[in-house]
Amino acid sequence: MSETHTHEHASPAADAPLGALAKRSVALHLLLVEKGLLCAADIHAKVEWIENISPATGARVVARCWTDEAFKQRLLADANAAAAECDVKVIIPLVAVENTDRVHNLIVCTLCSCYPRFLIGEPPAWYKSLEYRSRAVSDPRGVLREFGLEVDADTEVRVYDSSADMRYVVIPRRPPGSEGLSEEELAAFVTRDSMIGVALTLSPDEAARSSSPLD
Amino acid sequence: MPRTHDLGGLPAGAIDQAEHATEPWERDVFATVITSIFDAGLINLDELRRAIEDIPRDDYARLGYYERWTIALETLLIQKGVVTLAEIEEKLRAIDARGHVA
Amino acid sequence: MTGRYAAGATVQVRHGSMSGHYRTPAYVQGKIGSVVRLHGEFPNPESRAYGATGLPEQPLYMVRFRQHDLWGDYSGESADSVVIDLFEHWLAPAEEQDV
């Protein structure tokens, strides 16, 4: 089977460490396929998967929580089963945690950057940064402040460190002024960052002005 | 002192919030690793994490997320006798000689 | 499904060794927290990391720690907490350990 790639690659003269590892990864891919250990089609399918995942999936689940209290309770009790009701194929154990007027949740993986990609897309670069992984657990209010979010002193900031098999997602609070809207309209308020916990959802005004609900 | 990857609570500076699009080679590493784990059973996720954690501290700090994945994948494949360093280096020379990847 | 600890149990986290792979961060080692729930049983990453099966599966708990118990200089509010998933063999009843 012939194999075509459209990879970025280091020029032969490149000696910067960054380019060298990218090229090395390509070499590994080619060797594994040539040895018949991996199927090129399987790799390609996963590239397509990661290109197509997005926060819109999670936004849909959050919007349903806002309009269907019973669904929300099912999601909080067993996120995998409840997400399946929304046609979300949940491939690893998921736990949904709810922001309330008493608790604001923040998700991190201090040990390596685990993240619920299947639900909210690729993690932002900052989520994987050494700075976020270090400070989210010890200075969450400082981190939130950097992201422009000040949490009331009488609201608990609860940080979930994804240290094992479970992946965590935040159910952010429904914004004021969003009454009477459809689930599809509500989903537009739910951003990636609100499902990590570094931001609130967009307000109806912000959503109307925003060029993309995925910012 | 905590291990290299065990960062929770360490002093750190401001978080760079700039968005950085994932590059094609990075997505390909993700796909190759996930295929190696779930389709081929060559490695498992815990081995991947362990191999990342074994990266020397200075390298760990300066390398990007998917660069660490690349190093870990290579280390594991060599450990398991799936590929050899000589094969990798030969492949790199072939890539250089062609001037493109195909 | 039952584990050793019920929801609400006070537990202390053991200290780690310098060898091997494990998913218990240094910042919770030796600290006292409370069990929120038992997630279930999962393969042990500590042996899987070296190519073993990770079986038998081990009980995994969601454990909550008050920030002021984790950091001597925590600057936030007293209700703030960290929640983390820990395997049963990393936990001991709080009264059994020297504080």
C-alpha cells in the first residue's frame, strides 16, 4: 500500500531540536507501518478524529443539563451513561461536576495533562503548560484571576486533579438572560474554557457579538 | 524534591494564554501513539506516561508536549524490540535523502 | 461494589518511594483528606507502566483535601479544596498514622 503524507518536516539542514523530533516521529510512523504493525488507515482515522473533535459536543450536553434537570442529575451520577443519551460516544470514564452558587470547579492534570478530548476537543496549549499544571492546584484563584475571573470569597473553588482513569468536565452555570431559549441556542454560550473552569459561559450579549462560540 | 513530572504546587510564573494550533506532525504523533495502544497493543497508556516521566528534567522542561510523546514512543518501541535505533537512524537518513516524506 | 473506605471516611495518604511509576502526587502525600466516593476498581497503573496487566483491579477513590491542609501559605478562602483520585493502597485510616 502506498503511503502519502502531508507532514511538516525538518529540512535536511535543520539541527534545531524542535524540528528533529518532529522528523523522528515521522520516522517512527513509517517504520511501524512498513513493519505491518500499524495500519495506515487506522492512523489516518485517528488524525481525522482529532481534527473533528470540538467543544461543541460538550456544549450540547451542558445545554441539555440547563433545560432538563433530570438529565443533569443522571449526568452527575453517571456521566458515561447520560452522555450516551446525547449520542456522545464516551470512550473513557467521565465525571461531570457542576458549578453552583456555592462551588466553582476547575480541572487540571498536574502529572501529565489528561483531558476529555472526546467531549470538548483538543486541550489548549496553556492547559498543558508547566505553569498551569503547577499553579492550578495551589493558587487556583490566582490562575482564575489571570483568566479574568474573580470568584466570590464565599464560593468554594474546587480543583479536580485528573490523576487516574477518570476525566473531568465542568457543567458551567446557565447565564442570566438566557431564559426561554432552545438547547441549540443555549449551546452557543458554552465555551471550551467554561467547561475547563477558567471562565464562565458567554452571556447572551457576548454570544451575539462573538464570531465563534468556541473561543 | 518531587519527580520531574510531578508539578502540582511548584512555584511557576504567569500562564501563556496564547492559542497555538496543533501542527500536523503533532496530530500524527497523537494518532500513531493511540493506534499503537488501542489497535495494535504495542504499548499501553501507563507505559507511555512512565516513559515521559523518565525524560531528564532539563529536557522535560524545554520540550513540547508532543515532543515528549515522541521520545516516549521511541523509547518504548526500542525497549520492546519493535524497532532498533539503527532502523530509526536509517529511516531519518532516507527522509533526508528524499527531501520529503512519502 | 465495596472498598475499605466509606464516603466521608478520613484518610491519610502514604508517602511514595523514589522508584517506579505512580499517580499520587507529592503534594498530597502525608496529607489528610476525606473520601468523597468510590469510583470502582481499575487496573493498577503502577504495574501496567512496566508492561504487566495491572490486575487484579484496585479500588480507586475520589478524595477531597482542604487547601489549607495542603499548603502552609494558601492564599485563598478556607472552603477551597482539591479533589483527586487515589488508589486504596495509597490510603490509610487517619488515626492509624502518625500525623
